[in-house]
Amino acid sequence: MGCTAHSPLYITHLHTDARKTWLDDMEDIKPPRSLLGLPEFSWPGACLPCYDKLAVDENPWVLRMTGAHDSSALSRTPEPSPPATSQAPAEIEGQVEDSSLEQVQTMVVGEVLKDIDTACKLLNIAPDPLDWSCVHVQKWLLWTEHLYRLPHVSTMFRELTGKDLCSMTEADFKQHSSQHGDMLYAHLDIWRSTAAMKERCPTGDSKSADDDSWSDVMSNYPSQPIHLWQFLRDLLLKPHNYSRCIRWLNKEKGIFKIEDSAHVARLWGIRKNRPAMNYDKLSRSIRQYYKKGIIRKPDVSRRLVYQFVNPV
DNA sequence: AATCAGGACTACC
DNA sequence: GGTAGTCCTGATT
């Protein structure tokens, strides 16, 4: 909790029936649908600073993560309440207890950390953008492109290290990509903020939310090669992030379906630095697992459906 | 047309 | 030697 007490997250205003609105608005967040390149991130009200203007009207739950490079952001900074609208009567705001806010903050911070953990693991990059090489920057950009369904933007940031990227202003980003520069800048801002926050709370308060601890990620980096089956399993274990491209049909039996074969193949290609990866090749690798008893076709064979022989 | 099965070869650790 | 990437033929959905 000590960490979240200093969290750079804070709520700008609340909705009457927060839980309902939360769910109702899930489909309306665009672009993008999540904080961290995770398209189905389940915190629709958690918006990147630059998206406030896009989302605040539709999403009364607005959590703002300010830049951690701005040291003032690291103390809880209550923002002046926005003009009360029909969606957010002032009386409701007064009813929300601090503990609820703290709970929400803790949950959001936990989700952010978990999602960065996952992305780092799947991408094989460090959590702190300052540590990124040009290759890491490109991987992060490619990943973000694919998960946000953005047009090609990575080519506009060639030859840039993480340090270069972090020294760029929002205007610089827009100069590189007039259409999506602000999104990328905001997305990067989340990563930087999280890395800075982590530095302030290195003991692991914030990792209490999950087993995938930050130290795991750190010790994973630079990590050893990952097996395809591990990669697929990692995607499957983050259903709220990746269920659009791969999901369990029967988790107990380890049966899963690849919903978007091209997308999964592309993600695998990014992870392995194989730009020419496609589903034809990925599926060949999966079939190599048949003999090894790692993955098989289910008893009733279906297209794009496979089964882990030893379910998790 | 996309997916599936598996042989053959290659590259890399 | 193990794992995966690549290319391939032919079958199946």
C-alpha cells in the first residue's frame, strides 16, 4: 500500500453508478482500448493523459497517470473537479470515500504493473524505456502497433534508443507521426511513470497484486529464448489482454483456440525478431510438439484449436 | 483459400 | 543435439 499512497494515479471525477458505467463503457474506449498495448484491458476509465480529451466525455471514470518525470506528479495531486455534468452530480463525488479511491488506485496500479510485466516478458524487453536499445524500441513500437491496430508507425522512429525516445516531447512524437504520435507519447509515458514509480517503491508493495513479480521480469532480462508453447501459454494466461487473438476453449483440459492466426504469428515474430513469421510457420512449430507430447490436436479436431497435453 | 500433417533442410544456441 | 524457421507436397475443411 505504501506505494499506492504515492501513486501518480488519481481520479478526476466519478459517475453515479460507477460499476455499471464502467462496464457499459468498455466498448466505447477508442482509441486505444487500454493502457498498455493490451486491447482489452479491463479498466476502461483509466486513460492516458493525452486521451483525456478523447475519453473523458464518454468515460466518467477517468484515472490519470501523470508523467513521473515530473517529480510533482509523484505526490497525490487532487485535480480541480471538472464542471459537474449530468453524468457526475457533485453530491456523488462527496459520497465516495477515500478508501474506495485507494482501492481503485491500488487495483489500477496493480493492473498496470501486471500488464507491463506481461508485455516485458512477451517482448523480452526491460520495463524501463531508458534501458531500451534501438531494437527494443522497435519491438515495443511494433507490438503497440499490432495491439492498437495502428498503421505502420515504427518505421518513423528508426535508430532511436529508449533514451532518445524519452527525451522527445509530445510535439516531437507528433512530428514523427502526426496521426498517432500523441498516442505513442502517452503510452510511453505510462511505462516511464511506472518505471519511476517502481524505483520509488523498490521493495515490492506494488507487486503484491500478483505472482508475476517485477523481479521476475528483471531477472528475465535479458532473458533466454522462449519456447513457442510458453509464449502461447503466456498469451492465454492474460485473457483480458489477448483473448481477441487466442483464448481458452477449455482451460482445465488445456484446449485453446487461435482466433486470429495472423496476429498471433505476428506477435511471435516480433518476440523472436522474425519479421517473416506467419501462421504457416508457426503452426509447423506447433506440430513439432505433437511428437514431444507438449501440444496435440484435441480428440475432436477443429481448425485452429489445439490442446496442451499437460494443462496448467 | 485457409488450415493441417509431416518431410527435408538449415541456422542457431 | 534440441529447437525452431523455412520451404515444400499433398490432403482436408
